[in-house]
Amino acid sequence: MSLQSVKFYGEGDLFPSIEVNCSIGYSVGAVLGAALAARELPDGAERRVILFVGEGSLQLSVQEISTIIRRGLKPILYPPSPKF
């Protein structure tokens, strides 16, 4: 993820985006890493990790969901309807 694609909305908010590189299949693995990192933050605050993912990208990396479950992570995955 390039630094150009990280956006901040208010204090403590972080919104990573892959609009610069547009690589399909990247997002589910990235949310796994973000959820692991959020769990390890030293302040102990609970962070919510949310992913809006297209169905094509999800199909390329759906196996990462098993790792998310096995690690006990609880990100919110939202694949919008194609009619969205």
C-alpha cells in the first residue's frame, strides 16, 4: 500500500485504500493484517476493521477468511451487491 492511498479522518481514524495500485485480491489479506495489527496496539483500545470488497476480489482471496477465523479476528467484510 502506498502512502498516497492512506487517508485520515479525524483523530485516530485511518482509512487505507488501494485506489492508486488497483490490485485485485489484495484487500482480504490486507484486512487480515490490519486486524492483527489492531489487536496488538499497546493502548488496549478496541479497533474496528471494516472492508468493502468486490465479489471478484473476494473470490481471489476467500481462503484468507479461514485464517481470520482461526486467529479469532472479527473484521466486518461487506461485499456489496452487484446491483448496488
